[in-house]
Amino acid sequence: MRRLPDPLRRPAPGADGGNALKGAIPSPAVAFLITLIVLPSLFWLVTLKRTTNHTVPEEWLMANVVPAIHDWVVATAPPLDALLIGISGLGSGWFVALAFGAAGLLALARGRTDLALVLAAGTLAFPAEWALKYFTAIPEISLAQLGNALFNTSGIGLDDIADFPAGHALRATVFYGLAAFCFARLTGDRRLGMIGYAVAIILIGTISLIRVYLGAHYPMDVLGGWMGGAALAAVIVAVHILVADDRTRG
């Protein structure tokens, strides 16, 4: 029986090792498939969010379990609580923006303009988050409120006016997902690439779940951030691979 093709195993056309698609690089078909799965799921979740602010299980979790865990950690292991808050900061807007810039400059320094463009496209995570918050906020918010929240006017930030999607989860998914992809492109080694993806998944999951631990977001908000970020990252990766394929065949 013929085996199904490995979605992460790609040919290495062309003689240019820097641009050859090899290692743990997904096919564009797989990337677009992820998008086709995630986007309808995100639409369903947005619809649910618009009709049901939070589900009953979420309310029970956030009212009974999360505060008890948080209070126990604060009382028994304050350094751990401080560490968790610090890890959460790895998904903050300022950190991710600076990280995108630093990673892009590093890619340019290595002569990889293509990867720098991938990272530049990743900054679309910010307007994607703003748009989702604007259209799903309950109660509805105005563009003026959204603009003021972007600059944290009067101490009111985005998460104060709209909690869906979780910004940390969305930004972390896009940045660490694309960073892992760029790492896989640079190394060309399948094993190292898979390690990079695993590290990215762990970081994304940890940052996101800490937001729940801190009481900043409900699980539905985090799930929305994952979906929105995954859809954006998948489209960027698919487009990049298609362009790279054309170049190596040309």
C-alpha cells in the first residue's frame, strides 16, 4: 500500500542551499488547510462570543478554581508567581513588537530578505487583534475608544475594553510560530526544525494559560487568540513557501 506523503517533508529543488525548501517545512497545501479549518472555527467562536459572553463551565472555572490556584501560589511561592507574570510578558504588545523588529534585523543581517518579509507580515497580528476586539466587544465600543485603548489612555488598555480575543495568545501564536518557521528555514535540519516548533508550542501554551491563571482572560478568549493567530501565521507561511517554490524552480 502506498504511504501518504509527509506534510513536513519537502523536496529541495535548485542548487541554492539558502533558498532550497528542506527540513521541517510544511507544504503550502497543509498551511492553507489549517487556515480553512481555523477560520470557520473562529467564525463560530465569534458568533458564540456575541451571543454568550462566557459559558457556564468557564464561569465556574474562573470563579472557583483559578482564584484558588492563584491565591495558593501567591501565598506559598511568591517567586513562582513573579516568574509566571514575567513569562506572560513574553506575549505583551511591546515585547512582541520589539521581538519582531529584532528578528527581522537578524534575518536581514544573514542576508535573508525573504524571512525578514515573513516577520514583517507577522506584525499584521496587531491590526487583526484590534479588528477582532472591535467587532466582538460586548458592550460595543467605538473607534475612539479603541484608539484610546491602543495608547492606554487614562490607564485603560485593550483588554480593559474588550477581552476577546486574548491579545497575548494571538500575538504569541503569530510571533513564536513564525519565528520557529524561520528557524526551520535557516537550519534546513528536520530534527532541529521540529524542536523549534515544539519550543514555540510550549511558549505559546504557557503564555496563554498564564493569562487564565492571572484572571485576565477566560479560556474562550485564549482559544480565539490561538485561532486568529494560527490562521494569520498559516497564510503567511503558505504564501512564503509558494513564492520560494517559484524561485527555486525558476
